[in-house]
Amino acid sequence: MKKNRLLFYLITLISTAIFVALQFFDPDIIREKVESRTYDLRLHLKGLFKQQLPAEDIIIIKIDEKSIKEIGRWPWKRDVMARLISNISKEKPRVIGLDIMFSEREGKKTDRALAAAIKKTKNLVLATAFILPPEGKGSAMSPCFRIWMAS
């Protein structure tokens, strides 16, 4: 019984000392590793206990089978995307987020149509991808130049 109690106090003392040392020395590497390894688990556990409904003033417009049947197969031409952006902006949303990359040129006419719609829509946020080469030096991949200049 005395050995168990001594072992308990010893483990508690060592754990406390490690915790205090980690807080005192603040090793970012350890904290970042713990953060990155437990992030998905924490989000999953949060979802189990607290179901959060999206705000009523957020509308997600998705590209579904009905849209593809009406407009045509994906990816849509940029002039179609320009009309979509213009139609959405007529409803005066606070912000429009477009989670679609336009990384390559399509054609002068369609690129210009999309660039004009982007330039006219002041509350549009475009997607950006980050490319991390093996050396670890990252860079942002922007939409193709003509569209990027319009935004």
C-alpha cells in the first residue's frame, strides 16, 4: 500500500515537473506537433457533443447534377462563371466566396468576361492554393494573370 502511494506521488511529481518545464520553456515544436496531431480529433469530438447549424444568412450555391444537366459538363466556361457572379452580385450579398481555381488561360473572350465580372464585383473572394515544394519554401498560386489583374 505504501509503495503504491509512493509511486503515485512520484508519477504526479514527475508529470507536474514536465508540465511546468514545458510551459516555462515554451517549446513551439512540441506544441505544434501536438496541435497538428490532435486537431482532427478535437474537431470530431466537438461535433459529437455540439451540433452547430450554419447561420441562416449564409447561402451555399453548389454545382449539382441539375446544374450540370442545364448548363453542361464541368468545368464551365468562364463567361458562364462571369454570368453566375453577376447574377449573385445583383442580390447584394455582403461577400461572395468562389472556391474554384482559375489557374490557366481559357480564351481571350471568356477570360475577359470573367475578369470584368470580378472587377465589377468588389466583394468577391477568390480561391488561392499554396504549393509547398520539397525544400519547404512555399508560394501562393494565384489565378491566371488576366483574372488576377482584374481582382
